[in-house]
Amino acid sequence: MLRLLFRRILPGILFVAVFAAGARAEDPAVTPSTALESYLHNGDLTYGWEVRETVRDGNATVYHLLLTSQKWQDITWTHQLSVIVPDRITHPGALLMITGGSVKDGQPNWNGGIQEGLLAPMGKIAQDNRAVTAVLRQVPNQPLYDSLKEDALISYTLHRFQQDGDYTWPLLFPMTKSAVRAMDAVTEFCAERLQRKVEGFVVAGASKRGWTTWLAAAQDSRVAAAAPMVIDILNMPKSIRYQLEAYGAYSEQIKDYSDLGILQSISSEKGRAIVEMIDPYSYRRKLSQPKLLLMGTNDEFWVADNVKNYIDSIPGINRLHYIPNAGHNLGGGAEAMLTLDAFFASLLSDNLFPTCAWQAKTGGKNLKIALEMSRENLVGAELWSAVSPTRDFRKAEWNSAPLPEPESEKYTVDVPLPETGFKACYVDLIYRTDDGRQYKISTRIFMTDPGKLL
């Protein structure tokens, strides 16, 4: 599938146009809908990379690059970019994982150990699939502005935009450009050092980096597939209203945004502009590539079934994978990385990713989930469910029950409605790759009360 996708794109076209530097509010050519593209194309030549360290890891070599991605608000952004090259490469696609980190005195704090962080699982994916993988760190560069980091830093930059209307403020813009420049660097490194052409990327990242993944996929044609993790906030106005309806308050995890009035002002003129600039849902027409959304059932940030507020409006192949009883850290991430490995393998081998379509409605005292699925390489199915006295499932315990093996492409699962309170449930379909690795595709989470599907 990945090779077929690559034939339809022109790698590296993102930077063929050069615009006047900056995207300031006074520039009449820039609007909220074009601000991100304008920032990416702002003519900034603050870019370069160099190999700082080379390490052997089993049947692969890890090249640690120092990447300079851009200058934003007069701050030069630098990153550690680790390119993992297996001894045997048979596929031209690459996998880019975006993650966090910190900088000090303008330089990235270095991770050098093979077993540190994402290097070990990304090394395994590289060797399993005989393809290049890479880990981009320090997205965003932080701390900045009196030691702000993560959501506090993003919220601060959105607040600055609300104050002065400068379209370059949203931190998601330089975060997205970091990913774009990492793809540039990996492509150049492979051409110069390995004499190999990279024909496209699967891009992945979690939380803020998942947000970045969505935006990079919408802006750069080299992104042939995407795997955003634990960023269940697309269609922001509707998703934020839904959280207030379900919880009666904003999650404590997004307090940085409510403290500065970002959430409360989302319907104002500046609020609508922010949504248009940073909500991946605003760019959904550009998101036709295959996507795998990885999420925890107990994510502290989001309402359990929030994906219903946007998933049906995103074009292309969209698959879900829920990790039961896992929060925003995905239970440590091991299952997520195994699933990402299988997703990457399916794309590289030109296999069509399995179909998983569903419809749900109540009938009598049951929720009826009608599935239409691919049976090829299907090895099992299971139902996951949890109950809660309220619509807050963040501390709920999820339990599984095996389902009879589907005998056709169409399959119906009956789930009893709760007698009191609320029930949430989803179905996992278990598939096997050609080389025997298993992965699961989930339906969306369905939430019910004693009488109806919510």
C-alpha cells in the first residue's frame, strides 16, 4: 500500500514555493486558514544537520544527528534526530516518530543510550520491517518563556496570538515545521550516506506530538500514512462542549488552556481563528492518507467516546486501536509500539489494511453493534466493556470477553444495556500479519445509559 501511495505523490514538494518571511497579522495575504502553510513556506533558511554520533545496535546502526529546524520568534530550534538503519533494507518507506525532550543554552539535551526511550522499540521496528526509522526529539524546543513547557507553553502562545493577532505565534506551527525539516534531513541523510532514496514517510507521535502528526500529514505530501496517538480533540469546539456536558467541567489535564481563557473563548473571533489554524479537523480534506489512531480507554484528557465527534468526517482509511485500562501514557506504550510495527509492516508490504466498519443502535435491552470486516488474516474478536455511575470513565475498569469467531464479513454483537448508570464498550478484531505478528483494530467506543446509545 505504501509503495502505491508513494507513486501518487511528489516527494519533497512542500518547500518549492518561497514566500516573504513571516506571517504577521498586518500581512493581508495571511488568514487563519492559510497561516500554517504561510509559516511553513516563510523562506526561513535556518536549517541544517550534521552527524554527531554513530552507534551499533544489534543488526542496525543508529546515527544521531544534530538538526537545526528553523528560527521562530527569534529563537533557533535544535533537535536530536536519531536515524536507525537496519543492516538490510528492502523497503523505500521510512517511519518518523516525533517525541519531546528539552534544550539547554540552545542545544538539545542528548539521549545516547540504545535502550533509552523510543530507540529500542524503533530499532526493533526498523529491523522487523527492513526499513529506516527515525526518532525526532525536542518537539517543541522547551522550556521557553520563563520555563514554560508542554501544554503551558502551547497555551501561552495561543494567548499571545489572542493579544496581538500575530499569526506566527501558535506553537503547533514550529512543532509541525520541526517534523517537516526532520523528513528533509532523513531524506538527505539517506541519499548522501546510504545512497538510498526515501520515497515517503509514516509519521507518528503522542499527545502534543500526535497533534503535530495530524498537522504534518495535512501539510506535507510525503506523509503517506499517519499514526497519531492520544490526541482525541479533533473538531475542537464540539469536543470541548462535549467534555463540559459529560464532566460538568474541563478536565484538569487541560487546565493550562482554561486558565488563560483559550477554551472559554473558542466561539469568539480570535477563538475561531485559533481553531481554524490548529485544529486538524479544519484540514480534514487534506487528510486522505491511511491513519491509525491509538488511544487509551482511560485517557485523563478526553471523554471516552469523543472520537464519535469527528471520525466519520475524516476522509481515507481510518483505523482505531484502543488500549484497555490505559491512560494518556498508553500503559507504557509497549502495545502501541507493537501495533505501530504491524501497521508499518502492512503498509510496506502493499497489503490492504483490513476493513472495519460499524453501525450501532439500541434494540430492546441491548446495544446492537453491526460490523463489516475483512476476514483475511482475522484470528479472533473480543468485546471490551466498563461501567460507571457517570459518563466519566477515566477510573473505570475495563473487562474483556471473547466473541465467537466471525463466519462472514458481517457480524453483529449484542451488548446488554446497563440497568443503572452508564456502560461503555468496543469490539477488538484481532489480525495477523504475513510474518505472524498480531495486531488489533477497534471499533469506536460506544457509551449507553439504561435506555439509549449516547
